[in-house]
Amino acid sequence: MTRQRKHRAVRDNDGPHVSVMGPQVVEALAAHDGGVYVDGTFGAGGYSRLLLQAADCTVVAMDRDPAVAPLAQALALEFPDRLHLIRACFGDMAEMLPQAGFVAADGVTFDLGVSSMQIDQPARGFSFQKDGPLDMRMGGDGPSAADAVNNLSAEELAAIFYYYGEERRSRAIAKAIIAARDEVPVTGTLQLARIVAGALGGRAAASGKHPATRTFQALRIYVNDELHELARGLNAAEQILKPSGRLAVVSFHSLEDRIVKQFLGSRSGLRSGISRYQPPDDSVQPAPSFKLLWNGTHKPDAVEISANPRARSAHLRAAERTAASVWPVSEMAMFAGMPASIADALGGN
């Protein structure tokens, strides 16, 4: 594989989905013949395909989205007996992996956030640029984004937008939503996008992003409980990885990357966790359960960003499992800095 090929965005089955930093992820996982790899976020199957092509290995793919099943079935036909799809959240991998006949893995990867496939389907309700029902549920079950904006209090909505979307004008947006829903329920994506834009005076962010970008991100994270799921997934990966097994995580915004950074930093012995759930103390830390493959993050190069602008905000972190025992399960510091009442309202209890 040439260097130019390694750093090119990968297009799956000539379809619309692009696997961000796919070759780098496969390289970080050190895919080898006979290995077992967990693709915790199957999506359109980009990472699974690359792993199956890189070595005569087995991939256990997981995804909460039922819409991925036909894609997984097609890929399984190309690689008979080497791909197993489990419909579940990746936080459940330690319990679900035995269903595929395995108890441990040589590698685990996560591609966090919403996929291009989901954004590009208006009926899923993720996009503020296409009209559709205000849904945003990755698994199709539980309360939707419409349920949230029509039933939560102004304080709860503002907390979601501020802490999950890092939206500075969260209170103004929450106030505008409450006023709008008093007139008519907020049930559509463009309807909500107009409300948010109006609350912000129609101004785009300094980066040129749509004014509703952070609000939609925050609602999606809240509806799908993504930060808790990430913490569960990292803990589960630590449990199932063999010694010398690899973990590779691609994240797309600071909240996700912060959790991954803190998890790998603490587990590698570089820093202790900081949160109201696991405050640092002077007690003896367990032996490091991971060894970082590199310091900091790897990012896409200019060639990949040009081919796939959505890759611009991607961060790749990776580490290798040691032979040390699994650490006590932790929630990480996703709620660090929040008032306790708000953290509890957002599920941080």
C-alpha cells in the first residue's frame, strides 16, 4: 500500500459514506491473519471492509441502527464466515461478543458521532438542512428529539445545548423554543433550525457553520446518550482486548475527544481521572492497562479533507492493551464542571 493510498479517504461500495482515516485506523489496529476485531460502529461498513481486506481475519460488527443490516449482509457475502453483525450498542460488547463465538478481541475501533448515511436521510431527522421529522434516534427506540424539545424545561434544554453543544447562547435558544412550542409543537428539523437561527439573529458562527449546528449536535448526543455510551464502550473494550490488542477511536468534537483522552491518559498511567464521580486521590493507582501508540491525536491530511470535508474535525487516538488487570469501571469526566442538579437532569447520576 503506497503512502498516497494510505491517506486517501475511502468510499464504501462507491456509495455516499466515507470512512474517515480508514487506512490509519487499520494500521493502528495492526490487523493480522487469524485476528478478531470489533467494529463497534459498523455504519456503512467502511472500517469492517478495510479490516477484512487487510488480513484473513474475523470482524464482529456492532451497530444500534437497524438500517445497517442490508449493508452488513452484502459485505458478509463478499467475506463468507468472516463478518458477524450484532445489533446492539457498542457499550454492550463484553456481553454480546460471545454471541459470535468469541471471548476476546485483537482490536476494537469506534467511529463516533452520526454517520453520513444517517445525515443524508431526511427521515432520520439529523439534518438541519433537509426537512424531516425531528427524530435523531440512532436505534429507533426511546424518546425522540421532538419529545425533548416539546417536554423538557427551559433549564434542561439550555443545559443540553450548553454542555453537549458548547453553545454559548443556550438560554436564548431554549427560551425561543419554549415560546414557539407554546404556539405549535416543534416537530420538524427545518422548523427547529428556523427557531434557533431566529434566536441567534440569523447569524452563522465565526467558523461559517449553520447557526443550528451546535443545537442539533447537542440534541443528538442527548437523545442517544452518546457520552455515557462512549464511556461504557471504552470500559468494555478494556475488558475484551487481549494483551497487545489495539484500541483505535475516531472522534469528531471536543466532548468525545476529551473523554477518550482522559480514559487513555488515566489507563496508561499518565494522569488520574478528574470528575465528581472519580476524584483524584493519593491512593495507589492500578497498573497501566493501556500503552499509548503515540502522544496526542492524529488528524486527516489535506488530501483527505479536500476529498471529504466532514473529516476536517476528526481526531484519532490509539493505544495497546497491556497484560494488567481491568481497572474499576468509571464514568469518566463527561460531567466535570456541571452543577450537580444539571448533571443529574442530563443523566449524569
